[in-house]
Amino acid sequence: MELQGKVIAETPERSGTSARGDWKAKDYVIETHETYPKKMVFSVFGEERLQRFNIQIGQEVLVLFDIDARESNGRWFNSIRAYDVRQVDPAQYGAAPVAQPVQAAPAAAPATGVAEQAPFPPAPEAADGGSTDDLPF
């Protein structure tokens, strides 16, 4: 999954030691640019990822992430882990095309004696004055 937004907050770096060795992690909060902005907190796990992503507050980023849930003492918690964070040009964060204003219709042209062209030609009439279709009604 992915989400684009502006980094608005970060938490202090966490570190520890597990059976696999030392680890580091840090959380960041991004805010989207929708009419009603949404916020999402995500974690970056691993010293090498923290250095490679080099996330700074105020940056426009595209976050690619996985969502997982875990249970602890009968309660469930979501975990959103970023596996890639890409910097985005701030001028492109609203990449959706913007609707152009509709131009007003030109002023009425002077009458030329020619009837306005209809979108469909008139239906031909039968020679006997009856209908040309073969519908029973």
C-alpha cells in the first residue's frame, strides 16, 4: 500500500537488543492533502533504512508500507511499517488534474435565415403517411 503526504511529526528514536542483535526504529506522522486531510503514523525499522530514507519534518513523501495486526493481553493493535519512503517534489503533490473553468457560450450570432442544425436528421416519413418502423405499437 502507499500514501503520499507531508511529514508533520516524528518520535524519538527507539533502540534495543533482541535475539537477532541490536535494532533501531522511529515513528513519523504524515498528513495527506485531501479536502479533509488524514494523518497516518508509520514506523521505519532498522538503522540502515533510517539512514537511507533520511526523513525530515516538512518533506513531501510517498510512503510504501505494510499493515499488520498483533494481539497483546486480549487487545489488538495495528502496525504500519514502511518498507520504502520516496521524496516527492512538493509542486507535484496535487498531481490530480485540475478542472478548467467552462468558457461562456459565444454571444448569439445574427440570424442568417438558416435553421439551427439538429443533432440527428429528421426521421423519414412513409409515403402513405404511416409509420416507417415495424414495431407493433
